[in-house]
Amino acid sequence: MKLLVVLLVSAALVLAATVNLGKPLTLKEPMSVQTLVSAPDEYLGKTVQVKGKVVDVCQMMGCWMELVEAGSGARVRIKVEDGVIVFPKDSVGRTAVAEGVFSKLVMTREEAIAQAQHEAEANNRKFDPSTIKGGVTIYQVQGTGATVAD
């Protein structure tokens, strides 16, 4: 009987380590981040699912997180509507699987500076506008659901 209780408690702890956010994931398998970012135009407007290590999270509202793929170092940002999904601010270092529509955002230099300034302020980081030399194109997943696990 004690063994059964220990097993149930252990299983509960393992399950508690996974946080489900937003809508349930619908695709069966995540694609590699490297595949996604190496041919971005091929996936524009399509629902994609990616898996990676969380390397950054918006510290103000939890409205985005960045994933990096082990081995390739390929990165992708998962952006959600403010307040609809809130990525845990302590997710850095954890593994996440995220799903959503892959999109392209084209910004002028001024828009890119404003965006970078906002992110720097939200995350208590310094920002030098001179580091942005021109317009910027950002590819990101407009997240609809995710899981974050230890």
C-alpha cells in the first residue's frame, strides 16, 4: 500500500511539472526549429508546432517566449495576444512545445527601434538604438497553445 501511495505522489509531481497553456496542441509532432527558420516563406500562414529550450520570456506580461533548438542553435519567437496566454516568467531553461500560425512581420527602422525599446524596458535591459541599422523582418509563431515542462 505504501508503494502505491509513493507511486501516485511521484506521478502527480511529474504531471505537475508540465504546464499546459492556451488551446490544446492539435498537431501530432513538432517540427524542427531549424526546418522552420531555414525556409520561412514555405510555412507562412500555416499552423506549425515547434519544440525547444526556452531561452527568454517577456518579464512584463509573459506575452512571448523564445525557443532554441539543441544542436542547431536555431531560434524562434512564440508571440501571443496579451493576457490570452501568459508564459511563466520562470520558464527559461525548461523545454516547451508551442503551436500556432507562422507569420511574418515587416518593420521600418523606426518601428524596430520602438519595439526593441519596449522589450528592453519590459525586461529591464539596456538598449542602444544605434544597433538597429535599418528595417527588420521578424518571423514568429502566433501562439495558440503550448506546454512547458521541466
